Amino acid sequence: QVQLVQSGAEVKKPGASVKVSCKVSGYTLTELSMHWVRQAPGKGLEWMGGFDPEDDETIYAQKLQGRLTMTEDTSTDTAYMELSSLTSEDTAVYYCATDEAGSGSYYTDWGQGTLVTVSS
Amino acid sequence: SYELTQPPSVSVSPGQTASITCSGHKLGEKYVCWYQQTPGQSPVLVIYQDTTRPSGIPERFSGSNSGNTATLTISGTQAMDEADYYCQAWDSSTAVFGGGTKLTVL
């Protein structure tokens, strides 16, 4: 069973960057296709990006390209999501998500979420 | 960009059948999955690849997908099923979520 444990809540000023981590246990990161999904307060789910195992590359939502970077440290089985040039619209709970089958197309396992608040 | 449309809310009486729809252009040609989310919790996958239930999901949850509409059906709805439900599909290497439907059991 995959377990995903995310880093704690963050408060950032507009224009800053934030980096959220997602520690994997039960599997190695190389066995999984890790994705990130966010949810603004009172709003729905928004896919941010993730690893495409078919093309062996990381894909990003078009609206976040240029500001979003997803990386992985396979030595510690930790995935990272870094978002730059933050605005108040980036205030949200950020989730890492994956599936044990490695399909990358649906998410059986989710982190507990990390609240990122952007405020001056 | 591709859009998935869900009704904002659906109400159902305990023990009855709830149906939540998700509409998108030629959605029947794509795989759809469904997530359940209760307040303050991470989403839980309840249906994937249109009709498949993950291990541990009760049999009362079922899915279908044809034409432009996918449907999540909850038979014998229980109070514990009250939650927000989201559909998700892929289009042009982008995962798309529906806007979510709040299911009220009353």
C-alpha cells in the first residue's frame, strides 16, 4: 500500500515561490507516476501536472507552464512541487496523488494535502 | 480547452438511488473516473476506467459512460455517502476534472 506524506502548511508573500514535498513509502518513487492536484478554498479539484509513463516525461497544465516545476529525489523517494511568482489565486490545498498500478491516469492514493496561503 | 460539466448539487433520500452526471464532448470515447471527497479530507477514488470499483469501495457504487455523458450511480444511498463527487478524464495529455457535485442525503 502506498503512503504519501506531505510537508506542512506554508504562508508566502505575493511574488515568492513555494516548494512542497511528498514522501513515498510502501513503494519506490520509480515505480509510481506522481501527479499534483490543487484545490482552492471552497472550489473544485484542479490538475497541475505529473509524470507521463508512456512518454517518460513530466507534463504540466498549460496555465501553470513556466511557473511550475516538478522534481523527484529517488534516493529518498520524495517528490517535490515548486510554484513560483505566487499570487492570491494560488492559495489552495496542494495534493500529491498517484496510483499503485503506475498508470498515471487515475489516482488511488493521495497525500494529506498541504495548505499554501499567499498573502501580503 | 476540454470541459466536464456536472450539476452543482443532487439530493437523494436514504435508501434511494442517486445519479450524478458528467458531460463532455465525445466523453464516451474517453475513460472516466470518479472521486468522493468529504470536508477536510483528501479525495477517494470510487470508480475508474468508467465502471471499475477499486478494492474496498462498496458495490452500491457503479459507473457508466456513453455518448457525451458519464454517470455515477449510488444504489441504496446511505448517509455516509453525503460528499462532493468529481469526475475526471484525460484530453490531449491533460487531466480534466468536472466542477464537482454536492450529494445531499436527506
